[in-house]
Amino acid sequence: MTALNPSTEDFSALLDETYGGSEMQEGTVVKGTVIAFEKDLAVIDVGLKVEGRVPMKEFGAKARDGEMKIGDVVEVYLERVENALGEAVLSRDKARREESWIRLEASFEKGEKVTGQIFNQVKGGFTVDLDGAVAFLPRSQVDIRPVRDVGPLMHTPQPFQILKMDKRRGNIVVSRRVVLEETRAEQRSELVQSLEEGQVVEGVVKNITDYGAFVDLGGIDGLLHVTDIAWRRINHPSEVLSIGQTVKVQIVRVNRETHRISLGMKQLEADPWESIEAKYPVNARFTGRVTNITDYGAFVELEPGIEGLIHVSEMSWTKKNIHPGKIVATSQEVEIMVLEVDPVKRRISLGLKQTLQNPWEAFAEKFPTGTAMEGEVKNKTEFGLFIGLEGDVDGMVHLSDLDWNRPGEVVIEEFKKGDMVKAVVLDVDVDKERISLGIKQLEGDPFDTAASGDVRKGAVVTCEILEVKDTGLEVKLADSDLTAFIRRADLSRDRFEQRPERFSVGEKVDARITQFEKKTRRISLSIKALEIAEEKEAVAQYGSTDAGASLGDILGAALKAQQEHDEE
């Protein structure tokens, strides 16, 4: 009974013996033997006492070429041990994909490159066959720069770098760009090491910017700055270069760490600044062409590669605070004078106005001091009038030179802008570019006229009262334009009579000149001094203290005598 009814353990052992102790599981790659061919199918025995059928096309070139034969051992993917027909479900494609995944995972972990072929275009990129495994290649990872036509890259074995793998989802993301960048970096490093400063090489203009051009030196780019293209001024690199142009350049600087290379074209030509001082001596005149105009001046090209600056202050003798563009124009031929040469800073200072006669010198020659002339009032200021003169220069009439007697602040109100006035040239300062004019000098100085007559210190004059003030009297000397002021203390010998209010405007009084200074134009008058002088004279003529006459008697007699004299 025991032999006829084996235990569970005996049955399990018998099953293992029947299937050869196989540990094969569904969803794995197993080895099988080709036992027959049926049309386009290969019958594979995977050792499970069951057989599976695999389409011949899944075996690829080996099946197409007839090299596959009975007895060959092949690897297939076991999807199920037994289907409804009692056969194993096998797949050669899935086996190959599984093998590829294993190899790709190993390469991904090591950071190694893998080989694949781009075989289809999908949304956002392309699909790549990695020996059975399908990967996604984003469009941004195809090349270093955007590629318009991917046709030449299709179905061509090439290296890729795996960026991401997810076996559970069956996703693989690869990049061709990473491989190219690594290759390019290696080439750049080798090329940079081979370059030396001063070396002359050829390159192709790859890109042009406002500040220069990038030149491809055969795998690495160098910057040709706009200032190193030519010795002359270049506003934009496109004036000289074009994309795709082959140029000969010199290596100016090489940074082997950052792989930055500075290039130069002008260094291949002779430096025009050598011996510049001898070629363009100071004060020499030359003709040049205006190349650029700025707010502070204009640049003039004297020869290719040599430019000088005419500062705005050296453009015109008379036009101040004006934009240079209103004096010269771009491309205009101008005559200039060399003012300064600095070969170290590579600068030449030029002057435009120095080629023309100084208008102040011309004015001084034509209108010497004392010359009377006419001009238009250009401006009124708090200190005088500016008069427009011949030669586009201005002269100034100071407040003190408007009138001999009246205050300038009052007289200037009689003038307005645009009036034509006559004036006398008082002084011309060529260095300071100043012309002093006078209007009052057109008439004779009343001080000179008065001094030539009887007006002098100690003289007695008759005055007409112009104004009565608390501090004294403003008076005008008779028969002249001179005015003077009699102080309150000088109104009378008697303190009680030193009252300005006892006088009235228009009244005439006699006074003695106590001060007459032509230099300071000052006249001082005193009624008090006149009374004292008359008293002394009366004492001398009509009596003395020794005769017993009182001062009243003497003055009375003197006044009577004076009255009789006046009547006669």
C-alpha cells in the first residue's frame, strides 16, 4: 500500500526528477534547443517537456541567411510555461531586449557610452535602437547646436550616453550631445595646449557681435575683439568681417584653464604709432577726415590707424557750450593743428580753432583802445551790458562805465536787449578773451572839465539843491554836471542851524570845496567851512580883538560892506 500511495515528499521528488530539477521561471531568459522548423517558425525545447514556437524573423540575419539549424542552442524569453495549447510562450525579441537591458544597466552604472541607431521620429525627439532596447532621444540632446535635418543621422550606428533608466516602466533616455561635448572638450584641450601666444593661424569667422567676432580655429573658438581688428577706429566688426570669411589672426592671449583665446588681426601689421611724435610735431598743421562725433568732441583720422581728438573747447573761438555736430560733420575734411602727442597713451590732441585767426587779436588790431564803435545789446546782467561786436565777439560795459554821475543800477534800466548802442573800447585782453567797453566815455569826464576851470580844493562854488535828506543835502555844482553831498554837520557853523529841513529843493547855496580827488571822483562841500573862512577874512579886514570891537560888530561891518559891494 505504501508503494501504491506515495507521500507528498515522494511526489515532489518525482516531479523534480521528471523536469530535470529546472529552476526556470516565467519572465526570465532561458536557453532552449531548436528541434524543428515549421514554415516560418522555429520549434524550441526549453526543457520543460513542452515546446514553444518562435517566428524565424525574430532571429534576424542568422535565420534569413539560413545559418540557423536543428540542434542550435538559443536564448529566448519565457513568458508563460504553458498556454491553452499546452505550449510554452517564448520570444526571441524579448530575450534580446532583456539581454540589452542587463548590458545597458551595467554601462549606465559605469558611465560608459553605448552604441545605437536613430530609427524613428516621435513627439519631442527620436527613438533609438540600443541593440534591442528602445530608448528616447530628446531633440535638445541630438547635437550641441540645433539640427534642422536629422536625415543624415538616421539608421547610423553612433555613440550615446544614457541619462536615465527605469526598467519598471521600460524607459531609457539617452543623449548624443553629451558625447559630442566630451569629444569637443578633449579636442579643445589638445588644441589649446598646442597654441602659443604670438602664433599666427587661420580661422573662419563663426559669429559677429557688437564687441567683436568669434573665429573657429578648428574645434575651438577665439575672440577677435573689435579693437584688435585694425589700428584704425571701427564702429562695428561687420564693417570689415563677414560670417564664413577665412581670416589670418595672431594668438594674443591663451588661458589654458578656461580655454579662452584672444585673437588679433592688427598685430599682423606695423604699428602706425611708432615714431608718431616726429611724424606729427606739435603746432604743425594737417588735413584729416572726421570719423566720429561725440558730446565732448570729434575724432579726426590723420591716416589709417591714427586718429586724434578735437575737444569741444578747441573747436571755436567764440561758440561755447555747443555740440560738436553743429560745427563739423562726419566724413568732413578739416584742417587742424597738433596740440599734444602722447605715444604711450596713443593719444593726439588736435585744435580746429587754432587754424583760424584769434578774433580777439583781430579785434584789438582793428579797434585799438579809445576807438568808438557801435553794437547790439546781447544781454543784460546784474553787473553790466554785453554788446555784440564785429568778429562774432562780445564786449562788456560794466555798470560803473554807463554814466559819470548816476548809479549804474539805475542807468542800466534804460537799455533793453536788441538796442543798438555806441561805446568806446577801454581794453582788450586777448588771453582772457575779454573786451571792456564804456558808454560814459563817449562824453568828456566832467571832472576833467571842472578841474580845468575854477573847481578845486578851497574854491567857493554855488550849488543847486537836488534832494534834502536827514543826513544832508544832495547838490549839483552850477555850470557843471558834477554832483556832491553836503553832510548835516557841514550845513552851518552854528549847531542849531545844522538842520537840513531849513533848505528846499531848487534853492541855491554857496559852499566851500573841502575835498576834490579826481582819482576817486570824490567832491566834498561845506557851508560851515565857508562861514569860518569868511569870519576869518572879516576879522582880518575890519577889526581885531585888540581894538575892542566885538565879533558881531566886525561881522556886521563886513556884511554891510559886502552888501554895498554887491549893490555897486
